[in-house]
Amino acid sequence: MNLGIKLFRILNGIGIFLTGLFTLIFLNLLLQTGDMAVLFIVFFFGGVLIHAILANALQKSLANPAHPLKENTPGGVQVLGFFPILVGLLSVLMASMLNNPEIRDVLSKQLNEQAAAQKQVLPAGTIEAAFSFCQVVMTLYGIILVGNAILSMVYVKQWRDRQNGDQQDDTDDIGA
């Protein structure tokens, strides 16, 4: 197994884990609040999750030609590729928005008010550390999603080339 396939499988596994976690968190929030805006978030995370699972099946089929692949899987990977790209770019955008001092101040004020309402005292620097952690996680998550979506499109091209018998000697050729 070459490095690209190993990297894809590791990053896809991380993406599936985080996306599944976010899907469950927002599904729980949807059930608690009934807010229809949360339904759209669950819908988009669900699309990302389904795309990752289909891309994983496609990659397994490429690694082992004996592994059967449903006829509609490559098309599903292409169509659902919209979801991880959109969610990934939005995740990176939201992480970069946390650099804005006005947004940080508003969020910090809200968190301090919530802590005061619960009669809790937050140690100094806790909120800033949480913002920094969120920025790192959101940026890495966005990069993983976009990278996996692009790699899955490359794998669709390779699978179609193999099916058509047009596969050239260079397995990294994406037909560019």
C-alpha cells in the first residue's frame, strides 16, 4: 500500500469519526431545541458522513479489484463531494473569523455571562485557550474534509479509467 492510500485511509477515518461526532451532537441539539436551522446542519454533516463512507468503499475497490463496488457508488461520491468541500471551507472560514477581536470579545462576553449565571468562575485564560483550540481543530477538520473530497474525485477518475480499460502505467495520472 503506498503512502497516498495510507494517508487517505487515516485522514478519512479521522474525518468519519469527527463528522459522526458532530452529527450526533447536532442531532441531539435538534431533538432538544426543535430548531429547523439545526436540521440543515445535521443534513450537511450527514452528507459529509455518507460521502466519506462511499469514498472509503471506492478506495477499497481500487486497492483490491476483487472487492465489488455498486454501480452508483462513484456517481454518489461525485455528487456528495459538494458536502465535504462546503463544510470544510466553512469550517476554515469560521476558524479564521475567530481571529477577529470583535467576534472574540462578543463570544467571550457571552461565555462569561453564562458562567456567571451558573455561579462559576472561569480561570484566567480559559476562554482564550478554548478559542485557540477550536481554531486548530476547525482548521484541521476543514483541511481534512477538502483534501479527502479532492482525493476521492481522483479515485473516481482512476476507478472509471480502470473500468474503461484506459488505465495508463502511471497510477497517479488523473487525466490532467
